[in-house]
Amino acid sequence: MKPLFYCSVICCLSIFASCKKRFNCKETIYSFEGYYKAYPDMDSLRINDTIWLEANIPTQLKNLITNQEVSYVGAVNLGTAISYLELIGGSFSDPGSIPAANSFENILNKGSASQTDKQDQIRAFLFKEEGPMYFFKLGIVPKRKGLFAIGPGNAANVYTRSNKCDKAGFNLTFKDTDQHLYLYEQSRPGYTPSGYEQTHVYTFKVY
């Protein structure tokens, strides 16, 4: 049984883990949460329609490890790696998906783009810090018909300009969004989406 976005999780953990361990450096000591919203959250759209994916995260956050408020300003590598897949029909043990990042145009409204080793499947972006917030807004425009899923990931080993040793993990999940997971379940009969997929996968048809 293979979760659809298992590879995406691995990529998300590696793409943004760019601060090398040094003597006396600490491991992850902060755990934060934030949310994605996709809109308009329709299960079907036309070629050249736009899905907007947005995240607005405050710089003042609660550390879930200690339950204390933390000012986490100046993050250098806070971002997301988004997996784009076409669902071609799978089974309980087979996700039935193929890379589909090249089937979309990305319109970056807030943030900046980063390179990945799997450009055919994954596109990476960094959030933009403005005032007391980190912003990310991406327009995702399908260029052909099909059944697709996108999976924006978490951010691991996030460090700041003033402290490259102390790391933070950001659990970034969908909120206030209909993710149309029934389409994924229809494409993969007998399989129940994993806990990660239930909070990180957005599925839609293009006609």
C-alpha cells in the first residue's frame, strides 16, 4: 500500500533542509502550524481556469512543543514543495498516478520560486515575509484535460537569518477548503487516503 504523496513528503523534507548541522547546533526545537486554502474549491474546472493556493502565516506563532508564543521573524527557507500528479486509475496497492507538473502554468503572486530535482512532478516555492506575516499565493492553471491532484507539503528545518542552528518544523495543512478527496478514492478503489493525504491533497477534474 503506497500513499500517493509519499515521495512528495520526502522531497519536502529535503528541499528546505539546507542548513547543515554544525558543532553545538540544536535540532528542531520549534513546531508550528499553518494553513493552506484553495479557491474557488470546485471539483471541476475548464482548461485555463485558475485555482488559487494561498497561505498566510503570522511571524508570532505558538510553539506546539512548549505551548509558548514565539516571534519567528526572518525565516530564510520557509516554503513549500508542491507535487502535481495526474490520476490515471489505481488500486489499493497502486496509486495509479504519473507526474504532471508540466501540465500546469504557475502564476506566482506572492513568494519566490526554487528549483527541485524532479521538475516534472514537483515545484518548490518560498514564502514572502511582509510585516508580521509570511505570505504565499500561487495561481495554478491547467493546460489540458484530466483528473489531477496537487499536494503542497510541510516545511522542515526552517531557520532564521539571526539563528541558523535552531530549526522549526511547520505543519501546513488545508483548512476551509473542500479537497474533493472522493475523486481520489474513485480513482483508487478500495483505498482510504492516509492521514497525511487527508490534510495535504487537493483533487479536481479538468474538462
